[in-house]
Amino acid sequence: MIPVAHNQRDLAGYRVIAVHAHPDDEAIWTGGTLADLARRGADVLVVTCTLGEEGEVIGETYQGLVNDAADQLGGFRIAELASSLRILGARGTFLGGAGAFRDSGMAGSPAHDNPRAFVNSGQQATEALAEIFRAERPHLVLTYGPDGGYGHPDHIQAHDITHAAAQQVEVPRIAWAVQLRADLDRDAATTIPTGWRAPEAGELAAVDSADTWVELDDIAYATKIEAMRAHATQLWIADGSVSETNPHAAWGAGPRTVFALSNLIAQPVLRREHYQMGAGLELPQGAELLYGIEK
């Protein structure tokens, strides 16, 4: 277990890059970890590969931004991402520049036919990420596992280019963000907001085992939730809060804060962010497990 209740900047000089497919992934998958790292003095850079143009929208205010209407959602999500990164204390950049690669949508989506779709980015994306690695010299890179966490083609592509770029540049350690099934089951919502539903057995992306985790203290946990809340077109936090984007309150209850994506499946915001070790150096004996810092 990794203690995170730190008052000192004991990770000053430590450099971390998180490679994510879409705006909001940084908060959902790694938000607590990134907040902890930044609070402890680490330099944290989030590389986002697309603008999330193919996403759906929660709340009626900005429904007209979606891809088959005004197709302006990507630009709007830039602002949501910028807000999330400020909350987390992280820097951010878009792979190849904002809009270089377009959201590919889910498997089988017609968006795959777009030459600019991230799934078609190939060597161009790998080289762009390798350049970032060369410039930043990260000690740790965070991304998804080979299945992208839940099979999204852009998540899989992010995994693939991260490992391909790391073969060109010496990256000490790559870790894959995962959710532990036991934690999801234990912390499942006990009260489901009206109009939402509970997940079916095995429906949420999860793994049975992980190599390590970051235990979020109250500050890191609250910071993660606020970063998630910044992505109001994509996430609905069931704590009664409202916004211009989504003026409707939802109330859920359980061991943890409850949220949903546009599918309105109730999920807990877990107090542990789990990781599987993807590549690189073995973790030092007696080190903080994920960060690999000798104590």
C-alpha cells in the first residue's frame, strides 16, 4: 500500500507522463494519482491524444455540439480538460497539437473511416509521443493495458503507441491503470439515482488482480472528484450538484461517491487507483511501489 498523506514535496524532481485517449480519462483513470504526485512536488504532464469529438453529451444545454449536429464538442472539451488539469495540478498537451488526431469512436464506428481518426495515426503518433518522451525524460509513464481498459479502440491505440515510443526512448517504467473488480463490488452504490441503473454482473471494466495501487487520502480523493466534475458534458456526479452544462441534480449513495457516464450506469469513485506494471525496471525493494522511489 502506498501512503499519500504527505505534507512535504518529497517527489520534487520526479517526472511523470500520463498518456490518455480523450479528455476526462485523466480524471477517471488516474486523477487521484496525478493529484497526489503533483501535491508532492512531481512534475506531471498529461498527453491527450484526441479531443473526444465522438462523445455523447449529458444535459440538454450543449446537446447541439455533438458530431452529427454542430460537431463542436471537441473544442468545448478542451476547456473541460484545461479545468480538470488545473484542479489536478498537472500540465497538459495534445499529441501532435490540438485536433491533430480525431476521436475514433467505439469499435465499428463510421468514425474509423476518417483518415484523421486516432486509430489510423500509426507511426506519426508514435513519433510525436517519442519526441515528448525525449524532451520530458519521464521516470514513470501511465497509460492503459493492452485492452485499453474496456476495449475502446483509442485506448488500445494509446497503449500501443506508448509502448512503441518507449522502445525508441529509454523510459524507466510504464504502468497500466486498471480497476480492481473486488473494489467495484465492495463499493457499489446502494442507492441508484432516478433514471440511472446498477451495472450488470461483469459489465464494468475490471481486473481480478493488480500489482500495486495508490491509496487516496481525503485531499487526493476530493481533488479527483472535482477534476471529474470539470468534465460535465461526460460525467454526472450523484451528489446533488448542478451546473450550466447539466442543470439536473442526481442523488446516489453508497460507501463511495457515485457517478455515471452518459450510459447512466452507476459506478463508485474508488479510494484506490490500481495499476499493473507494463514495462521497464523492476520495482526496487523497499520502494514506494508505483512510483519506484527509494526510501
